[in-house]
Amino acid sequence: MIGKNIAELRKKRGYTLSELAQQAKISKSYLSNIERNLNKNPSLQVMEKIANVLNVDFITLLKQETTKVNPCYLEKEWIDFVEELKKNGLKKDQIKEYKPLIEFIKWQNESSK
């Protein structure tokens, strides 16, 4: 539920309903209806305004909902691999340095089909 996610994020950020509505330039009653799921399909523009004030991207608002409904389970092999990388000192921000290698492997796999 999008409304529940917005309400949780709003509270985590320390905003009252009035403060979020004012900063997002939407009415308090409209925001309240979204949070209580009386309006289950707010427009993309409204969602973007809310996301901007809450300092999250639009996709994050939606992902929180899908993450709760459809959890992602990783195979133990992948978890072990990531743990090994971390153990050997690889940091998250360094992963992008390996993108060319990953793209090469992808190209190689597609070429061998």
C-alpha cells in the first residue's frame, strides 16, 4: 500500500501531515486520503512531489511496497560470494569499477549463443 509507505516515511522524517502537505504543495486532506488508502492511485506528479519532500526517489516509494509484498531471496551461493568480496576489502562504491568486466562477460555470453 502506497499510503502506508508514505505515512511511515513521513513519520521517520519527522514531518506532520500538515508539514508534508504544505511542502509538497498538496492539500492536507488529499494527503490524508492517500495515507489512509482512500485514494489508492495518486497521480505521478503528486507522488513525485511527496518523494522530493521526503528526500527519496519515486521508485523508492513504490519499492518499499513491493519489497514487503514480494520479498527477494538470494541463493546462498550469491550471499557467500558477496561476503567473500566484503571480507577481501571490496567496498560498495568500488563495484562500479568492475562494470566493464561485467559488460564484457555479458557480451561474451551473448556472442556464444
